[in-house]
Amino acid sequence: VQLQASGGGLVQPGGSLRLSCAASGSIFTTMGWFRQAPGKQRELVATVTIGGSSKFADSVKGRFTTSRDNAKNTVSLQMSSLKAEDTAVYYCYVVTVWGGEVWGQGTQVTVSS
């Protein structure tokens, strides 16, 4: 399984950013994103199943959306109204058809003025 994430960077509070991830090597029942802020545990941000059901952390509901393209094995995270507390390393995440969980290398998102 290979994951290639793109996006991330520095954005001002209230701004928007989009992360994308392309996966290969399996059929993925679930795709999504986790994040880890300095000194904190990795946490789920958003996931979407192959059937289109999505789940979001309470802290991002109403601000983040996620979408996936099953034919291309891609998943995106559209982040809006970003806050300083959204600053973290964001990891693309997939679950293979065999139940294996895989995280990508991570991309930094920094929200700061």
C-alpha cells in the first residue's frame, strides 16, 4: 500500500486549506485523515467509507468536509474556518479490504497569523 498526500502549509486563522491523498495497492474500505498536534495523541479528523458514509471529530464538524473518489482511490479534506488549534501534522489514513490500517507520512498544517 502506498499513500501520497499533498496540500498543507501555512494559513491564517479563518482561512481554508485542502489536503489530498492518493492511495494504491488495495481496495480501501475506509479512507480519511488523522492528525497529531505537538504533545498530543494522534486523533481522528474525518473518515469516509467506500459507501460514502463519513465521520468527523466533533472539533471539526461544520468546518471540514471530506470526499473520496473510489475509482481513483483518492480522498480529500477541505478545511475551512481554520483555527490555531487545528495546527498539527495531518496523516492520510486507509483501511484495506483485508482490515489493515495504514497511515501516510504526514503533512504539516500550521494556522497562524
